[in-house]
Amino acid sequence: MHKRLVLTVMVLVLALYPSCLIGRAETPPTENAFEPVAAASSVYSSDFRAEYATDGDGRTRWCSSRPYGKQEWLQVDLGKIQLIGCIEILWEVAYARGYQLSISNDAKDWVVVFKTPKGDGGRDVLNGLNASGRYLRLDCFERGTDHGFSIYEFKVFPESTARPDALKDVLPADFAYTPPVETARRAEYSIDKKYVNIPLRSGAARRNMTVKIDGQLLGVFQAPLARDEAEYYGFFDLSRYRGKTLRIEVDRFPRDLGHISLDDAIKGSGNLYRETYRPQFHFTSRRGWLNDPNGLIYYKGLYHMYYQHNPAGLPWGNMSWGHAVSKDLVHWQEQPKVLFPDPNTGMCFSGAAFIDRWNQLGKKTGDDEVLVVFYLRTRIGLCFAYSNDGGMTFTDYEGNPVLTHAGARIDTPRPFWHEPTGRWIAPTYDFFTDDRGKRLRCVGFYSSKNLTDWTFESRVEQDSWGDELCGCVDFFQLPLYGDPNNRKWVMIFIDGSYIVGAFDGHRFCTLAGKPAVTADREKSLVVQGNYYATMTWENMPDDRRVQIAWMRKGRRPDYPGMPFNQQMTIPSELTLRSTGQGPRLLMNPVKELESLRKNTHTWTDLVLKAGENPLEGVQGDLLDLEVEFQPALGTQTIFDLRGHKVVYDAGTQTLSSGQLRTPLKPEDGRIHLRILLDRTSIEVFGNRGRVYLPLCIRPEDDNRCLSASCGRGEVKVSFLRVHELESAWHP
């Protein structure tokens, strides 16, 4: 019987497209049988940052992180030229162009034998290769920003058809891993308490954990389940399921599940919202990872914020929808999660919410209007889920998916009712093929009269495929200078850049009247530090338009020792103002933030000089600073907040915050700054919302000092106000 080789690897990239056998290596194998070597070796490109770890059910994973647009590759040395009849690859992906498999005898001349056709993952069985070679190489290319492609298994067979029984593991020589004796574990609980606490540990093998309520699937998660002592606890709120039966199943786990428990409190929450690196007026999830804000809507006195969430780990993964509500956009109360990943329909990616005022889906059961979220299920397409209890729980629509686009994933819909044409309009993260046959990304507009039948209308074309510029697009009207009779349409892209134009229900055009393309966008007022995937609240009172964004800080935990990862920006109100260059967006912190001010230090008609510090004696870690000054030629005005410098250079007319820099000209001879300092972030608003610099920071724990000074010359300050803030989480 022939022996088989199993090499398990994981690569973070992004993939998916045309399947075909491209060629075959011609040199015959030295033997008829494929012979696994004692220690198969693997190498990778110098640009390819990688590490070994365990993943899923104890498998090895290969981890990488790469900047957008560059090629990645993993190379395996089989020890000698051998027959390769069939290869199996188990993988999953989030955004990429594709991967390909190549074979070589000498690691110099390569023959491509396969390119993937798939969407977001699965098992490729490459039967009938009948090739030979010593080296195998996986190339992963044209990835999007900060997302990944994971290869979990890479199996090589001598036969033309795979026979997966009796496989032998051959791992890289520098990776030592002895899997424990493992088996599937199950536990059932009668739900008589509020929470189920899941013990988790960073770096532990991620296990497939299935959660069911009275036999109905709640979700399937890959969880780094702790074997013994937990580093932190994930949880699920079970209060709505009291009296029912909870069943948890964990694949291939080396012990019983006795350390998973039902409790009336979240374990380890004694200092909740008081942790060392917990932001005090920026939203964070109590546990786990968060990213894009989703489904923002105001309904019956509550601001709802749903968000991309991993409830079972600190890195990105297990995409569910977390949920929080607020009465004032400042004080948030986290609610039970509302949407969960499903092995058949996929993870729950981003989307938006709206009110089905005419009950077109036919789902209204009570007095509340039906709230609907329109979002991506990664395995099937754009889907609806509806709520009859004011957005606290959602049920997936039985007619899902309601909108798909064959050939690539269509994503992040932003639906709204367009009164002039009497239709629903949904701009989406879409794609098209240009006249040269090249596939490109775009904002695609779709319309529907009944919510279930959608028709393509037009697109805002983008000039490259891999960039996520058109993802999480926002689209709405704003009055110019507050005039309700002079409203303009605004399209905001994922980086905060935007186009102001006109929309007739079919096509979005610039104010000059030509069909809009992404090249027409205005440079973002946002200086790219930590900012991504902005969204505004729907249905706000007083015709306000308030946005919030994810303060993206990489995909790995960056809050040491904390049970959460990532945070949101401060909510900011958008307005539209005329300038000499046309209408421009302004953004400023919501006025509700002022409710956190507890002590204020004020100076007026002040002169800043080198070596002098009017803020000496004022300390704090939660601050709202306002200042207006007249920058004399050649001066530098410097604000040092806990070791982080915000500098205005009058010679170059630039504003900087740490490594972020942006041009900023005085208005009427003055510069106005608003600076918000939280425990792990600083946000700077220049000239009343003309520019915005958001940055995640981590000051030294014992440094709470503040200073205001002039690096060169003297600067006249009209006013300087330092507001000490209280926590939004506790008094």
C-alpha cells in the first residue's frame, strides 16, 4: 500500500477564482510510489512573516500577515522527485484574488497545475494531477487589506484519486506538536441562570464548539477553549432562554466540559469597565473582538449599535453581530448578541438596518414596527433578518438569500427608501467586468419595490479590484448649511473619503452632472490612523447624521492582559458646508459627550512661551481639550498629553498627532483644536471639523502629565479649556 503525506499549514491571504489544470511536470519520478520523508521541510519568502501554531481541532496552522497587493508563497520540499497524483487542500478565505499550486524538480522552473475557482472556503480535491516533482509551492496573491486566507490541510497522494484513510502526519522539522488523546465532548444544562461562561485561553487550539438551545442551532464557533485554568471567559447571555435546555458540543477535546458553567454573572467581571486598558468613553465589547459597526438605527428612544463581533476569542473570527443600546450616544449598555455563524450559511458579515414601515415582508406580529437588517451571510449571499421586539432579537428570513451576484461576493448593503421613485435602493460593495475583461470593484446600486425582487440600476466604478474602498459604503442626504430645501447626496467610502452629488433613484452623479466614479471623491477629512468602516445612524431625530467607525488596530490582540480587543471611535456629527472648492463635510464630536465633563480648567488671553507650561499641576487620563490660538509665523504650538504630542507648525501649516500629519490653514488667522484623550486613544479635530486625526495609543501607565508650550517664538491663545471627563461606564 502506498504511504501518504499530510502537511498542515495556514496562510493568511485572500483568494478565489477560475479553476483549471494549467500544466504538468514532465520529469518522471525516481520511484513509482510516493514516499513521505521523516521530516518534510518548508521555506517561505523573506517578505512572508509566518509562525507555527495549533488551530481548530488540533491541526497545525500557518499564519501570515502581509500588506495589500504583494505576492505570498509557501514552498514544501518533499525530499526527492516523487509522483503526485492527487492533492487535497482545506481552506477558508476573506477577500482575495486567488491561490495557485505549482510543482518543480529544482525549485527554479515551476509549472502551475491548479488555480482555485472558489469563493470563501472549503475542501479542494485536485484529482488526476499525475504530475511529479520534489517541490510544491502555494502562491497566494492580490489580497485585500488586512484580511486572510487560511490553509489548514495540504495532503499529497500518489494515486489519481484521494483515499483519505490511514493518513500519516509529516510536520515541518522545526515544529514539535504531540496531540493529546482527544474525543468529542458534550454537555447539557437546564437554563436557570443568565450566562453560560466559556473558559478561553489565547494560543490554545481552536475547537469547533456547537451551541444549541432545545435542539435548535444557536451557532458554531471556533473557540480557543482552555483545558484547565482560563485566561478570560467568553459568555452567552441566556436570559431569554430560561427553562430551556442548553447543549454544547466540542470536537476532539482532551477533557470533559465541567469547566463550562452557568452563572448569574460573567466570570472575571469584578472589575468590568475598570480594567487598566479599558477605554472609558469609547465603546468596547465586554469580551472578545469587535470591528465594523453594523445596522445603526434609532428607534423609540434608543440608539442601536450592532457590530462585527467574535464572542469566542480575541482575534478576528466567528463573525457574529454584537449589540448595544444607548439613549444618548455616550452611555452604552451591551445587549445579548443577535446573529451567529452557521456552518451551512456562513458567518454574519456587515450590513445595515431599516424599518419595514409597510410590512412588505409580512412579518409584523405586534404593535412594534418591523426592524430589518440587510447583511451578508458569507456562504449564500445578502440576507434579511427581522425583529418584532424593537431590535432586541432577530429571525433570519426564510427566503434568504435575497440578493446575490454570481462571480464574486456582493457585500455591505446600505438600503433606504427613495420617496421620489417609490422604491427601496441599496448601494452595495459590488463588482463588474470592464471592456477588457478585467474584474473590478464598485458601488453597485440595486432597487426593489417589494424588498424581495432586486434589479441592478447603476454603479460607481472603482479603478482596482483588491482595494476595499467601496466596502461599507454609506449613502445619505445632508442639508447644505442646514437648509432643508437644499439637500445634497453624500457617498462616504471605507476610508472616510467622499463624493457630494445628486441621485435620481437610478444613478449617482457629481454636482457637475457626470456619472460618479471613485476618482471623483474628495480627499478624506480623516487622516488615516486608526479608522475604518464608518457608518451613520438611520432614522435619527431632528434630521441629524451621526457616524461612528472602527478604530482598527490590526488583527491581533493589542490591549495587554485585557479580555477584549479593538474599540470604536467617538460618535461624530456630520454637516455640509460651502467652501470655495464646493460643498465639504465637517465632523465634530456629538454634543452629548459634554455630559461627561466634571471639572474644567480655563485660560483666556494667554501667551504660550518656550519653557513655560500653564497646564502644570493639571493631570488626567480622560480629557476633552479645546483651544484657539493665533499661530505666528515660524512658531510651533505643542500640546503634550501623557507623553503624546499634538503639534501645529505655523511654518509648514501642518497639524500632527504622533505619526499622523495633515495640512491645516488658519481660518481668520486662527487655529481651533478639539482633542479627546482616552486611556488607549487620542482624537484630534482641527478647525471645527475640517480635519480629523484618530489614533490608538498606549501611554505609560504612570504618566498623567499635561503641557502646553511653544517650541519657537510666542503664540497668543484666545482660550484654552481642559475638561476632565468621568467614565461613561461608571461614576
